[in-house]
Amino acid sequence: MKFVSLIIITSSENEDKVKKIAKSGGASGATILQGRGTSSDEEKKSFFSLTFEGNQVVIIYVLEEKLSRNVLKQLHKAIEEKGIDALGFIMPISHIVGLDRSLIKKFADSIKTEDNL
């Protein structure tokens, strides 16, 4: 079983919407970091064509790889259809310790269920 980190950066105003989207994709339990974007009046800073000003949140999920792709697809759909400003990406995790055993069992059962479809 391969785990990855799904990282989503969005405005504080969109935090609850993004968490609901992730939950609908199967994610649960995240670490949320508060941040602040910077810009000046003359020039607005952007990252991949998204302008980040004011309070931002970084939402970090540790998920099984297949599940993370499903959540990312749900986020992409919301960005395209509902115009939510967010940036999401997946990073591999090479070594991990300390995960709840019940969570690992849930992921394993999910994979078995998908394989049986």
C-alpha cells in the first residue's frame, strides 16, 4: 500500500468548502496550517495563475494513493464548475510511521473492494 500527501492551498473563506469536497472524495482527517499571502498594490503575486492575497490555509491529507487521486479529481471538478480558487497537488511519501492501524485497515479494505468490482 502506497501513501501520498495531498496538499491543498486555498483562501480561508474556501476552507470549509474544500474540506467538504475532500470528504465527499473519501478523505478524512487533515492537518490545517494558517498562512498569509503577500502582494503589493502595483503587482499581485500569483502561483500557477492563482492570486493569493490575505489569509490562506494549507490543508494536508495523508491518503492511500488511489484515494488521493479521487479526492484531487473532486477538487478539480469543483474548481472548474464552481469557480473555487484553490491549488491542489500530490507528493509521494517514501517512509511513514505512526498511522492509526484502523485507518490502514480501512484503506486495505477499500482497495480490496475496488479490486472486486
